Amino acid sequence: MTSSDLRPELSSHLAQRLAAFADGFRQNLALIGPRGSGKSFQLQRLDAAASPSLLLLHCPLYRESSRQVVLRLASGILRTGCDGSSSASEESWESLLRQAEPQIPQTVAALRAIEPLLGRRAYGEALIRSLDAIPILSQERGKPCVVIMDEFLLLEDVGLAHGFHELGKRVMTWPSVLFVLSSSSCYRARLILRERLQLLFGQFELLTLEAVNPTTAIPWVQQELRGVRGAKAMAPFLVQWLGGYPWYLSTFCRRLKELDVLSRRPDAAEALFLQTAWDLLGRSEGPLHQWCRSKVETLTRNRLGLRAMDALVHIAGGCRTATEIGKRLGRSGLTEGLQLLVEQDLAQRNGSCWIVTDPILRCWLSTACAAERGSVGPDSRELRTRFDQYLRSLWSTWVQTHELSFIDQVIGLFEKFRDETVSLDAKIGRLPTFRAITTHRVEPETAGAYLIASGDGKRWCASVHEEGIDEETIARFETFCRAQAPKPARKIVITRSRMDPNARLVAKAANMWVWEGDDLTTLMGLYEPIETR
């Protein structure tokens, strides 16, 4: 594992799938996650992990012309056939053909056939011919082929949408080709995979990039910030805030180090963090400010764009339900506007609750964007005050929470429930308002506790453990629940770490709701204090 590999478990899983393909077992892979979540990094590691017994064709897609996309794929096929010896991206198409011809003459002959098609601007047919050269290459080299297509949805954006249908046919009928696809457009990617690519013999394993494991990320951030004032205190906060986006983490670390060197004052960690966040996200010329602005630009091109943008700002500002948003904006066009936000991966609906999942976008919408829409000038003193207030509240809330035990943090979370309906652990349930929460300690060695929460005729029992939940732990909790009178309406198992798979099965069999680290992150984002927004 390199110092920057914040998802070693995912890297290991991808490498195992590649090794299994080399041994004759094929499982196509689809890697999805928002921009900045580390997909390209994982695919680059996959390149390095490829066995010499495999051909590896890596074809990243960009927003360019249809002709350039076809030539990028065809050129990648030629370079793969030459063992990547011709890697210069500026090398001409004709020189690539001449260099590859002695080694893979049949593949070259197949790809020469696309030249008249490109001349006639028949780019769709040229794409099909290029794809069909892949099994020719595999047969000619005597090796199975791995096709990595980064940001594969751009096929549709550049006018080659029929490519999904053609790709789907080949996924189903080419057993000697393993397809690895990635996309930052999570909603559309799931739709395309489900409707056009999930065929009988071409199933994809869907891998979603969730928040990084703090036990891996915190030491990495501390190492990156070595020598920076307050690094030890800042690292856990940054990981909790930005943990789903390694690019955000690295961007913050880089600027923190720069400011620490440039600043001559012994500022506290909070002041250093606030200045870093302002430089990156608050200032109109900051890279993350520009990044957020670019993410919402596409909304303005849609008929309902302004309506959707209004809803997005209100969601970031604390409106959780469509009813609440409708009271602020009116109902006209709201349903369509909210759906547009989902389709563009700007907001998500969790049960009946809406949330902007990207923490940087949420911060920008609540401060810089909201201020601009309220006629506050960019980079003004008033905007800086709002920005610092937002982040100070996040920081102080985290410091207060961090000083609590895990059990007390869960109790604090339960106290915030206000009858919202959410989707967690593939279940949809209502989070009732609790009037009383009591704690029952269990054996000291388990480092956990049972909670009984009651209110409005609802009674929940929860088993709370930071880690180490096994089958025996589940059995003891089930015994505890059976002894309660009245019986609990819900049984919840809560842990910060990943549960043992066998323990999870036992919990499911006992009709328990399991909340792990990702679920807790979702709830914490949902109940981020409204006054900080």
C-alpha cells in the first residue's frame, strides 16, 4: 500500500478480480463515485497490478469530439498490442499503425478500416469497428484482455449513446474480455448499467466509493501535515468532514502546509484551518470555489434550472423534506426540480429527507452561493464573516463530539430524531422523536452498551459497540431484547467499523437494523446543526 492509498481494501479486491480473470474467472466491474473520490487512482493501481499474462487496455474518456473518442480507443488498442511501448499521446495515427503492424498485423488491418468511416463522419460505425478489433487483438497476442473505460458515460455526452447498446452486446458475448467501467455520474451510471449493460452473461459487480476508513486516512493526513501546527487535532476533523473525497483531503493538506510555511504568526489550528478553507473555497478565485461553481453550471442550461438551484440552496441550508422546501419556494415545478438535482448528483433523497452529500458543495452553497444570491459581494467582509461562522460551528461541534465517548455520540444522535423517514442498510424506517434514553452497560470487555429509547408509544433497543461485534454479541443482544417489557418495536445494532459478515447474517435473521460507519456518516450529515448553515 502506498502512502496515498486510502482504500487498501478496495485496491486488494480489484487486484483479486484481476488475478481471478487471469485464472479463467470473469467478473465485470463498475466503479462509481463522485468526482474527487479516487476512482482514477484505483484504476491506475489496477494498471500496475495487471499480470503479464493479460493485455490491459486503459481508455479514459474526455469531453471531446466523437472523432477524437474513436481515435483514442483505436490508438489505445494499438499501444496495448505493442505492450505500451508507444506511449506518447501526440504520436500520429499513421505512425502508430506502422509501428504496430509487424507485431499485430490482423489488428492493424481491422483498424485501418475505420479511416474511411472517419472521413465520412460515420463515427458510430467507426466505434463499433474499433471495439470489434479488441477480440482480434486478444487472439493475435494469445492473451485475454482487460478493457478499462474511465468515465464511460461520456460516450453519450459526445454523441455516441448507441455505444452502450453495442458495448452491452460485447460484454455478453466476449468471455475473453473483462470490462472495468467507471463513472462520476452515479445516478446515470446505475441507470445505464441496469437497463443497457446488465445482460444475462455480462453481469457487473457494482463498487461504490464510500467514505475512507478513518484508521487508514487519519495517519496519512497526519503524515502529510507533519510539522504543521495543530496537525494532530486537525487530521481527525478533516477526515470526518472530507473523508469521502481524497482529492479534497489532499488539496486541504497542500494548502495548510503552504500557509504554515508562509505565516509568521503562531496561529492556532482553528485559525490556520479557517484561512485555508477561505483561500480554497471562500474566495471567488479559490480552486474549490471554482470547482463548486462548475458543478452547478449545468443546472442553468435546463428549463427548470433556476427552480432546482433554489431548492438546492435550501437543502444545503437545512430544509430536509419536500414539504419544507415547498413552504419556502411553492410547489410549482418543485418535483421536477428535485428530480433534476438527483439526476445530476447534486442532492440525494434518503427516505423523505433530502441532503447535499458533498460536504464542500454544501459549505459553498450555504455561504458563498447563498450570499451572492442575497446580494452580498464576493470576497466581502460580510461573506468572510458568514463563512468563518459556518466553519467555526462545524469545528466546535466536532470538538465537542470528539470529546464524547462513542456511546454518548449515539445518544446525542438519537436525541436529534424528529420523525424523519430515512433509508439505511437497505431498509426504510422512521426515526421517531424520543422522550427518554437510558443506558444499560454490558460486560466491560465488550466496550459497548445497550440503549433503550422511548417516546410517543415507540420503544427502541440498540446495541452500541465501536468494533468487535461477533455472533455472540448479537446473541446476547437478542436475549436482552426478549427480556424487555414491552418488547421493542426496533432492534438496532450500531458500530463504527465493518461488521463480521457472519454476525451481520445473524443480526438480519433476528430482524435487526444494522448501522455501520457509512450509515452514521449519512445521519450525521442529515443532522448537521442547521444554525451552522
